Amino acid sequence: MSFASLGLNADILRAIAEEGYSTPTPIQTQAIPAVLKGGDILAGAQTGTGKTAGFTLPLLQKLSANPKVVTGRRPVRALILTPTRELAAQVFESVRTYGKYLPLRSTVVFGGVSANPQMMKLRGGVDILVATPGRLLDLVQQNAVVLKEVEVLVLDEADRMLDMGFIHDIKRVLALLPKQRQNLLFSATFSNEIKDLADKLLNKPTLIEVARRNTASERIEQTVHPVDRNRKRELLTHLIKQGDWQQVLIFTRTKHGANKLTEQLSTDGISAAAIHGNKSQGARTKALDDFKKGAIRALVATDIAARGIDIDQLPHVVNYELPNVPEDYVHRIGRTGRAESEGVAVSLVCVDEDKFLRDIEKLIKRDIPKEVIEGFEPDPSIKPEPIVLGRSMTIGRNNGGGNGGSNNGGSRRPTLGAKPKPKTAGNGGKSSGGNNPSAKKPQGATRRSKPKKPVVKIG
Ligand code: AMP
């Protein structure tokens, strides 16, 4: 199967060839002809399957094959909604890359940066608009964009949009669109909420499901290096230098920790930058660009900032600190081993984090191989200490005995200063909301099903 046989035009094929893609991925093989045919689509596809090109390529083809004759400002003909600004920026990059030989105009809008330059671009008229819902609505309210001529709507990572509490924003956007249009809904998972949305939004959709890729934890080589808490930084520098790692994404639990580690790595002669929620969008974009083009070797990130980062063939991911939410581990290591490439994920684990490690191993249903690095053998006399996650939450205060069962809140995401949410609060030890009787759910119930709006509402 080739891209040419899917019915794409020469200008698009040229751009694809320049990207080095020779064969379409399974989602592309199914989605491209289906989108070109014109009906609605419900596609189950995770990041890393090539889904972005799966909707972008046929979209470009359709718009360029039917140019709209306009007098005055070009109307938005395709609207792509994404949950986060990082994803919006990446999708826009794909639109630009694959559409570089086409006479179509596109732009991206998201929150967290000044709206004025975005308004200016919109004023010039664009055919394709990539947007996060919140900023899009702001711009509509300011009459900077009109959506009544949208022909194709794409909801990318719809499950994450719902997780992040965007359902009302999405509904408000839908109300601004013409009734007659093509809808493409992409989602990694099919919860009841997604099914509800699909029922309301889609008209006799073609269902596209690609075989799930092997899970990140099956695909990626993982190792735990046991080490003392105050020797992690030394070990990290050792690993990067010994292994001559040129591009490594490092996760810390806190923003402060990310800043501190970045400085220390720089002192050790390893060029590094931090990316987290306290950094301006400009600083984040620059750090990511520098990292992608190899100007810096290490990018130090917190979980939330790293969501949606898509870097081709990222070879190394390091958990400098294990996440307290086990699912975050899977998301973190999923940053490596994209597309067909294999990745390596290492975790530097000190005695304080034993419970986190057990929770992670339970989630991925396997033990992660442990390897003590010579010269960094942990000192057995060091006792576990509680982990402070911020002003309002401490984990593991009573788990020194090794059973770790005293703080059920340890596997929950702290609400980062948000209002207490009774159902997601921990056992009430240190976090707020502890008087909720339903707080003590079994460990297996920690999957992220609750809206996380207060944590990350971007756009
Ligand atoms: P996505 O699932 O859209 O996030 O894409 C995952 C990665 O696969 C991106 O880095 C793309 O550049 C890459 N990719 C997309 N389509 C292909 C293809 N047909 N062949 C090789 N790589 C691809």
C-alpha cells in the first residue's frame, strides 16, 4: 500500500516523501479514503499511530481539490479542536508540513499567550484553523473569527478534551458551526461519555479501529536503578555521560525540582532546559524547539507540561522521580518509542519511592528489572522519608514500615491548589476533603475517570 494509491495529490505526496514516510500506517490506510469519501468518522487511535496525518492529509486534499471562490476574507473551512496547546501546536505543524505545496492558509490559536497576533492572522483569513476550545470561544466572542462556513470539524483526542472538562466549550463551539458538515472524531478510548458525544455529533459514522499498538510498557525497555535520594543527580549525570545520551527527557515531580535539576545538569556540563506550568508559553516553545533540534541535550519536565509533547524517535526517558500517580508513569515512558522506533526508559528510585514503584508494577502487571549501577549502590541504613509534593500534600509519612498501606492518597493526583474534590481526595491524612467516606476506593479504581479541569484548563 502506498500513499499514492490512497488518492492523494502530487503536492501532498511530495510533502510526505520529504518527511521520509514510505508507507501509510494502518490508521492512515483506513482513515484517508474514508475522509475523502465524505462521511463522518469515529476513529479509535492513540498518539503514535500516525493519526494526525490520518486526518490532516485527506483534509488538505479535500480543501485543495475544491477551492472556494471568495471575495473578501477567506472563511475557516476546516476546524481542528485539540485539548492542549502543545497538541494544537503539533497538529498545526503537521498541517503546515503536509500542506506546504498547497495554496491553503492555516493558523493555530490557543490560550496562555497574547490573543492579538492570533487575531491578526485570523483577520487575513485562513482555510484551516487549529484551536483549543477556550481561546477559540474568546476569539469568536471578539468577532475575530466566524465559523459558519466550516465544512469539516475534527475533534482530536476527544477523550482528553472530556477529561479536561471541555464538554461545555465543545458544545458551544458546535452551536456555531453549520449543520451540514463532515465530522471526524478521534479518541484513544471509548468511554460512555465519548459514546454519548459521538451519538450526538456524528451521522452514521464509519468506524475505524486499528489494532492497539503494543502498550508502552510492552514496547519500551525499562529499567529501575535503585539509588540513594541524594545521589540521583550524580547518577543521572553519570548515565548521560557514560551512555553519551544526546537527547533525554527527564521527569521530576515538581516545578521547583525541574528548575533545580536543570541548573545542576548545566553545572555538570549537560545543556538542559526546564518545561513546566510556571514557564511562559514562549519559554516552553523555545525549550522544546531547542531540544528537538539538538541545541540542548536534556529537557526536564513535569507531567502536565509534558503532555502531548511529540518528539520523533526520542531515545531516552528518565524518571528522575517516580510519579505518585501510576498512570503517569505509563504516559511518561510513552514519550519514547514512538512510531516504529524503540525507546529506553530508566527510573532512578530511592527508598522513599518503594510504594510508588509497587503501584506502577501493579498497574503495568509486571516487575521492572532492577539494576544497581556500580559505585551507586544504595546505603541500606538509609530510612524512607515522606515525599513532600507541595504546600498541601505529603506522601508516605507513615509508610516507613514497608507495607505502604497507610496512605491511600499516595496514588492520587494532588489537586495542585485546586478546590478539594471529595471523590479524588486521598484518605484525608494530609490532603483536604478527608471526611468523604467514599475516598477509600480500592487501588484499582485510580484510573483517571474524573474530570481534571481544575488541574489543567488550557486554551
Ligand atoms: P501521531 O500518532 O499523529 O502523533 O504520529 C506519530 C508519529 O509518527 C509522528 O511523529 C509522525 O511524524 C510519524 N508518522 C506519521 N505517519 C507516518 C508514516 N506513514 N510513516 C512513518 N512515520 C509516520
